[in-house]
Amino acid sequence: MKSLLTPRGQKSPLFFQKYQAIIVCLLGLVLVSANAFSANQTYTSETESKARFLTEICSSKPKRMKVALQDIATFTVSKSDMDSVVARTRWGIEVITGIQEKRFRCSKEDGQYLMIGDQYLDPISLEKIEVGGAKYKAPFLHLPVRPTIETVLTTSKMLFKFLTSGSIDSKQLMLLEKKPEYINTEQINYFLNQELREDFRKRLVFIRAFKLLKSSNTDEVATAIQNLSGSPSRKTLTAISKVRKVMDPVQDSSLIRIADTAIADIRLSLKISKVMATLYSGLSYSSILFLASIGLAIVFGLMGVINLAQGELIMVGAYVTFIVQECLAAIFPPLLPLYLLISIPFVFVVTGGMGALIEYSVIRHLYTRPLMTLLATWGVSIFLINLIRVSFGTQNLEFYVPDYLVGGLSVFGDFLVTWNRLATIVFAAVILIFTLFLVKKTKFGTNVRAVTENRSMAEAIGVNTRKVDCLSFAVGSGLAGLAGLGLSTIYNVNPNMGTNFIVDAFMVVVLGGVGSIWGTVFAALLVGMINVAVEPLYGAVAAKVLVMILIIAVIQIRPEGIFAMKVRR
């Protein structure tokens, strides 16, 4: 029989074959136990980490609390699998929200914590617990801690939404852009490792760059400077300049060159963006002046009536817009975001009807007495102001701003195209096109031009000049109401808002030429640009004085205005 022992006294492979099943079972038990131990260790480690974070927060010391909050943010993305990140992020949101809302409480007696809501929760496991007789107190949130809480909470909410729905909230991203120095780098890095839209990726890289400026790694600082220089703004210039001041001329020579180049490029970009912003602001203000003046240009040009109630008709248009908004909010809320478009016909009809009524009941009887007309329209303006005060009060109205008018587009440097002002410019352009079509392509417009050029001849060929006067006053008043609609989302709406526009509107009409639509456009652009260019340097009063001097000079040379209409009287 073959021996079971090897020549050196070792057991032969037959021994292992005989006990193979037993060995495999033992190894399996060892592995299962090891895995269970590892899982238990992971759980214990996770629990200990959460407890450590909460203990630091309970200290109420700003530095320790800020570090703990950043550690919570890092903790949420420290695992590679998505389920763990989602679970940890959900936990972080619950705890930080509880801290912010002062629902998180600590006990100094036994070092315990709890969350207060509809029920008591263990802040580590978020499970229901029973509370003993210990005294619990919310940690004090010092002012330096609050930005960190807001930023970490915003990032965590944005991360949770991205992981669960695959989308990023632009509003939350805007909040991070306002306070980039408080973000958690690990969370942003986790974002950047995912598949993102290119515009979101650029914004996140920009946010992270602010934090990397304080890094001890020279390469990271250089990368951060280059990333920030690609988005020139006053904020990036300040951030890079601060880092540049503390650089060592010997050790950081290459980094200094990068920083100096970035600073020079940003300053040049800011100068260009300032010019662009000034032109855009001037165009925006000019569109407002045009909206306020176009109705007056028709009335004053055709009828020679100085209507001091024109500003109040602008105010009435804004209040009609507010009434439409409130009606939609009460009756059919889904249409509320479209209330500005829905208000257009109502505003035009109401203010146009008021203009027709004013012309028929007051102005018609005073055409040959200009001073009495002036006083009568002044009385109408006072009546409208007090009527609105009695009906709505004297406070500013609160308008709902639709989402499509919120925010803007960063074009270059600090230059931001805001959607609300862009909408005003577009609206003014639409009103201009509508007015030109009405005056140039319709029978009413032909009659208006005929009466304006020669009233007697127009009457001789059968034009009802009284009817034309009434309709012209109605159209001019309707356009004034549309101006109030356009101003409602960008200007304070109150009973006195009209008085702020009436003088400027008359200056625009006189400068451009009485009754000239293109003259009104040119004068509005000229006055708007002068105001925007001069006001930041010398103040609003100096801008008004300069405009007045310009108007006086033009009147001395051309009393009828720059673009005067040919009139036969």
C-alpha cells in the first residue's frame, strides 16, 4: 500500500483531497465572518464620524463649527457608490437644515443630541427616540458660520437633486456663485466627475477656482488664476489681486507672472464691459423715455394740447396691469406668468377710453384757450392721483415677476444683459412698429397726418377733425397706458409715478420735434444716453441740467425741434 507520508514526513495531497470539503467550509465561514466584521466596522466608523461632527457643532465655537460643516460635506461624497452618496447627502441635508432652523439640540449633561420636529429624532440615524429629563439647547450660530451653513446646504441640495433626477437647479448654482469662498471642494469635484452640460461645468469650475486660490499647491493656484481670468469681473480681479499681494517674489516668480497677466487682461475686459454696460443702460433708459413720450408726441403734435395728465395715464396703465395680475391670481393661477401679455389689450382699452372721455368732456371745449387747457389737464392729473390713493393706498405695488424676466445673460466681463430691461427694450420697439403702422398704413393715420399738416384743408375735403382729435387723444392715452405696463416690473408703481416722467417726456417731444415719431425716438436715445453717461460721474442733477442746456441750445437754433414736421396753418 502506498504510504500517506512524503519522504520528508509531510502529508501527501491525498490528505487534502480527503478533507477538502471541510477545509472549504471553514474558509467560507472565515470569509463571511470577516465581511460581517468589516461591515460592522464600516457602520461603526460612519456612526462615529457623524457623532464627531455633531459634537463639534454642539461646541458653538465658530471655527470648530465651520470645520465640522465642511467635514459633513466631504463625508457625503467620500463613498464611490451612488446609493451611499445619496443616503449620506440626504442625512447631511436633514441635519444641516435642523441646525439652520434651530431644531437640532444638544445636551451638555450627557453629550446627547436630538432633532425636534413633529417628533424627536436621533440626528445620527434619523430614527424616533424617547427623550429623558436632560436639558437640550440649540447651538448658537455666529455670523461667520451662517454663510458656510447656507453654502454647504445649497450644494448638498443641488447634489441630491442631481443624483435623484439628473438635473441641476440654476437658482441654487447662482447662490453658490455669490459665495464661492464657502463651498466644499470635494462636493464640487464630485459634480465635475459626472456628465454635465458644458455651461454648468464652466460655472462649477469657476466657483471652485475661488477656493483653490487659497491652496498651498502652486499648480492649483495657477490653474485657479487662469480659470478666473477667463471670466473677468470685479470680483475675480479683487480675488486675484489679494493672492498676488502675498506672493513671494523669489519662490513664486512664475506664479507672479501668471497673476500679473491675468490682472492686466481682466482690467482691460472691465473697461470694455463698462462701455457696453453704459450703452445698454442708456438704451434701456431711452426705451423708457420713448414709451412715456410717444403718446404725448401724437397728442401734442396733432392738437397742440399740453396734457399735464399724460403722466397719470402712465400710472393708470400700471395699475390696470396690477388689477389684471390680481384677477388672474385669484381666478386662474396657471395663466399668472402671462399676465403682462394678457394685460396689453385691457390697458390700451381702459387708458384709451379715459383719454377719449377727457377729450370729449374737457379738452374739446378749451381748444382756443391754451392756458385753460393747461389748468384743466392739471386738475385731471390731481383727480386721478387722489382717486388712486383712495382706491389703492399710497404704498408701492408688488408685482409678480415671471421666471422669464428674472436674471440675465453674462456677455462680457461685468456686462450683464438683464431679461427685464431687455423685455422693456423689445416692448418699446414693438410699440414703435405699431405706431408707425398706425400712422403710415391706416386711414386713421392718413387723417391724422392731414389734420396735423393743414386742419382747414382736411376739413374742406370731408375729414371729421373733431373725431380725429378724439381718436388721436384716445390713441395717445392708450400708448401712455402701455408705457405704464412696460414700467411695472422695473419701476416703483405708486400714485406719484407719473409726475416723474411728465417733464422728461415733454423735453423729449420738444427736442425731437413736435409730432415727429422718429424725432421722438432720436431725442429719447440722446437724452437717455446723456443721463446714463453723466449721472455716475456728476450726479442726477448735473445730468438733468446738461439735458436742459442742450434743449435750450437746440431750440435757439431750431425752435420747431430737430425733426420738425412740415405744417401748413
